[in-house]
Amino acid sequence: MEAAAPQSLTRADEAFDCLQTAIVKGDLAPGEKIGEVELCARFNLTRGPLREALGRLESRGLMVRRPHAGVKVVSVSAQELMELYHIREVMEGLAARQAAERMTDQEIADLQATLDSHETMIEQAQGQAYYQAEGDYDFHHRIATGSRNTKLAQMLLGDLYYMVRMYRYRLSTSSGRPHRALGEHRRIVEAIAQRDGELAEFLMKRHINAARKNIEQKISDGLLNI
Amino acid sequence: MEAAAPQSLTRADEAFDCLQTAIVKGDLAPGEKIGEVELCARFNLTRGPLREALGRLESRGLMVRRPHAGVKVVSVSAQELMELYHIREVMEGLAARQAAERMTDQEIADLQATLDSHETMIEQAQGQAYYQAEGDYDFHHRIATGSRNTKLAQMLLGDLYYMVRMYRYRLSTSSGRPHRALGEHRRIVEAIAQRDGELAEFLMKRHINAARKNIEQKISDGLLNI
DNA sequence: TTCCATATTGTTGTTAACAATAATGACCTT
DNA sequence: AAGGTCATTATTGTTAACAACAATATGGAA
């Protein structure tokens, strides 16, 4: 399929993207044992690039692979999901602090404008939580890159977010508390605009902590079955 | 070479380990462009498993690979090394906090015993900083696994430590302040033994922060050329 | 009927040959 | 002489065939 071939992208990269999005979207169910040839057929690939992609996925913790026994999508327990949020809390706290020190004024202005558009989206389509989820992702994405900490951004964007998003799709948008989250986003950006790194870190940590407790609550109420 | 074939380990894993240690030890210089066939010859591999290992290394940020242009070991600037320490600070702080909550009494006792052996090592072989470096690695390794946070341990042990160790070898043991570091280790373990997570987190963050400033100082003094 | 051993089968791991692309050098033009 | 363009070459990316291993099913014995 060379319909949407962007640029000189290798087949292995293609395979990697395909599989990653498939996992995140839930097209490949966690725990499901899946053969290589079946994957090849499903994504129009050959085993060489597929294997390379599989290795990368495994290295990122999205798949587990026992020698000669096949691969399967990793299944994360509720407990492990909470652990992911604990990691996010400290790492994104750091990202917010460094972003407050390093983002350009232009970037901060753009970020504020983004929040405005998120607000109108939420008001217009209340209930359509999809935009909120995307907006939330966009917000955290910008903070991560704004930290100018290459490795930090790489770990957040390349590792953690994919695992979290994997559950976002299944839980149909994590929080369901769009207004409150947006308010918290605004306060974080205000702190960044004032170049108050400590405050930005504190607010970001509290923000993610709140999100974690929200999910924890839902799970204990039996509203979410992971 | 089946001289030291431990167990049913796939060739790709073998290749991955070989390359990773070669990078960490400095046998593969950063920035050096190296061909696949040359790597195959050097490590007695074929291109299939090598390629898979290369993909994993790239995904972990230890190598960069431009399509059709070859691979090269990533070269990290002094600034980026400092960023790694910032990340370690928050992540290992979290690890220490969770370790204080979750390590077994036995594990804590073992950890204390390990510190004792480190102390005798330092006293006996003052100057032989290698053991100190290994001991330091061992200490942080135990805390990471003791957190019972799978993903956190994976990120620390699988990603960050390798990049840091890569420079340890080049700088011939980072700190050169063994006694002070050991004292800090002791206080951290004390906090863990008392199940004081907050204190353990605080002490661990301060410990890594001190290590970072130590290196920063050496760099600004021109004692280290990265 | 249940348990174990064995052979089969289907899978993964590996290898080597093939094709495509980018780097390199020579030649021509300005 | 300097710059650019084109052909060559060497490297990477890909493919398909081969080998090895593990899971499974079948048959027999207790």
C-alpha cells in the first residue's frame, strides 16, 4: 500500500507504527497469542521487518516474547496502571519545571491558545470526550517537548504515553472530568508563563495525582473492569 | 563461540548484549560510523539477528540509524549527561519511596550487608574506584527492583543506567567521593528500614543531585573532557 | 481411566541471496 | 579551475528458503 507513503520510511518503521497503533487502539487484544505469519498477512508485511518491529515493541515493554513460543501483547493489571501514573507524576513534574525554565514565549503563547481551543471544544461537544482525550494528550506532549530534555521527552512520548493511551481507548477517555482538568492545565501554564518552575512542578504532580485517584476510585467502584 | 552459552538464549539477545556492553565499555566509540558487515565480523554474527539487535539499541536511544546511511553510536553532550541525572533524580526518588513501602525485611537486611562489604572494599582498596562504581551500581539496582514497580525498574535498569555507565567508564568512575557516597547510601537505607518513604525519597534525590553537581564541577574545572 | 512417552506438526529462529538506495568519484561544462 | 551532473559502487533493506525448537496430539501401559 503506497497510498500514504510519506517519505523515505523503511518497512520496519512502518511495521512498528502499525503494530503500535494497533495495540493502542485495542485491535490487538492484550494477552492474545498471535503468530508472526498472521501478523504479516494482516499488515501486508514480510517476516524480516516484522521481526525487527517486534523486537522494538518488546524492548519498549508493549509485547512479551518467549523464545520459540511466540509473542503476545502485554496485559497490564490495574495495579500496574497505577504504577504508570506514579512514574508519570514525577517525570512530568520534572518536565513542567524544566519547561518553565526553557520554553520560548512563543511556545507558551501557543500552548495557551491551544487551551482556548480545547475549552471551546469541550463547551461545544460536551460528552464527546474524544476531543478532550486528544487535547489532554496534546497538552502533555507540548510540555514534554518544551522541557528541552531529549531523553525525558523520549521516555514520556515513546514509552509511557503509549501504555497509558492503550487504556485510554479501552476506558473511553480516562477521567471524564474535562472542566476540572482544563482548569488544572490552565494553572500549570500560568506557572510556566511566570517562569515559576517549582510551582509548575507541584501543580503538574498534583494534576496527575488527581487523575490517578480518579481512575482508582472508578476501579474500586467497579465502574471500570481491567 | 558456545564457550559461555548460559541457557536457551536467542542469537539476537546475544547480539544485543554484546553490542550494549561494547558501547558501555567504549569499544565502540560514540559518533563512529560503523557498517553492519564489520559488526558481524567483529561479533561472529549474521546480519539478521544483528539487525534486530540494532533496532532495539536504536529504540533505547543508544544508537542512531539513518535509512541507507548506516548506524552510529550516539554521542551525548555534557549537557545531555546532566539531563540524565535530572531524570535519575526524580525517578530514583520515587523508587526509594516505593522501596521503603515494599521491600521485605530480608531484602533490607541484605542491602545493609551489601553496604558493609562495600565499606571494607573501599577501606582495603582505596583508589581502586572500580569496586566503588560496581557497588554503587549494585545499590541503585537493588533499590530499583525493590520498588516493585516493574516499569520503573525497567526504565532505570534498561535505559538510564546504561547511558550513565557509558560515561562512568570514560570518566573512570563518576564521583571519586566514595566515603561520602557510602554515607549517603547508609542514610537512605536507614530511612527505608524505618519505612519512611518520604525521607528515603528526599535523601535519594539529594544524593543524586550531589553526584550531578560533582560531575558538573569537574567538567567546569576542565578535569573531564566530554 | 489416567498418566507418560514418543512422534508429528507447526511455529519461530537463522541464513544467504537479491533488490534498492545513498554515498563516492570521474567526467564534463561553465 | 570550480562546480555540477552522471555513472559506479558499496552499503543497507528486503525477501524467501532452510533449520531448530517447542507445543500438541496420539498411542500405549499401569
